[in-house]
Amino acid sequence: MLNKVVTVIMFVIAITAQMGSAQAEEVAAGSIENLLELNRNIEGEFRQVTYDEKGKQLQVSEGVFLLAKPNQFVWDSVTPFAQRIISDGKNITVWDVDLEQATKKPMSGTVGNSPAALLGQPAADVLPHYNVATLGDEKFRLTPKQNQDLFQTLTLSFRNQVISAMSILDTLGQTTVIEFKNVETHEGVAKENFILNLPDNVDVIVEGQ
């Protein structure tokens, strides 16, 4: 629309607005980068609810999580089905306990377009993949710059500099809301927490190798 404006006054207004928008996005990106870095060594509980495009609740899961630098995390869903997702910094393993099946793949392929990467990877490496907008105090909306991503928008909320919620709108119109509670910071944990020793009866599928 702006390139159709032919008067000098409107052109100047357009350029000024673009500069203001760029500066605002730069400030927002800086703020969320600081908050994400403060939340890289944390642990707590989560409640995850998925809704369809009409707002109907599809699934609810609850569990505990653990994050630690560099790029390590444990995401344990306890209800309604037991599932454990672990990253040792190099590979991610998803273990569906009841199905006796696990999938292992390199973490490098998930850095740019995975919401989980925002909490596991250095913020400075991940945020360039998104346009960042401020929605309020300690609340931000991230929109992927690449169309091939699996979600349309990602909203992150913090309370007193601690992550409190994450909302993901995917390309099918479904929304997943994750609420975090009893979140605590730590100074680092043993690497053994991120090593998954699977039972012999688990069928392991290896991808990307």
C-alpha cells in the first residue's frame, strides 16, 4: 500500500513509521532475549492444553520439566499418557512409554523452527528466525520468518522475569497453551539427568542419521 502513495508528505510519514516499527521490534527482541537467557537453567511443573480451531478442548497433559545449559532439557508428561522427551544437547529422544517406542533425532534440525528450541537454545541463536512484537509487560508474540514452520505464532509470557506461559497457534488453526508453575532456577545439574536409558523392549527409531 505504501508504495502507491505519491505525495512527498505521505512518503515521509511512511518512512518515519517504518523506522519506528523497526526500532520497536529491536527493543522487543532485546527484552525477550534477556528474559529467555534468565530462564535457561530452570525446573518446574507444566499443564498443557490443546484446542481445535473452534476453541474445543482436544487434549490435556501435565508433568514436570528440567532445563539446563547448554541445550539440555527433560520434558516428562505424566498424565494422561506417560511420555518423556530428553535432549542431551546433541540429540532429542521422544519416548512413548505405553507404546514401547522411542524416536531419536539430531537437535540441529530443530533449532530454527521448534518452540522447544526457544527454551533450550541460546536466545541470540534462535530469535533471528522470528519477528518479535511486544503485547504487554513481559509478554511477546513471535512470528516465524520462514513459511515452512509448523506454527503461525508463538506467544511467551513471563511473570517477574520467570516464564509463566507459552501459547502456540499451529498451521492447522489449533492452539496449544502451556502454563508453567512452581518454576525454580538452579546453578546446573548433573549430565546424567539428560541420559535416557531405554528398556530392552523399546523399539527405537533413529532419524536424520
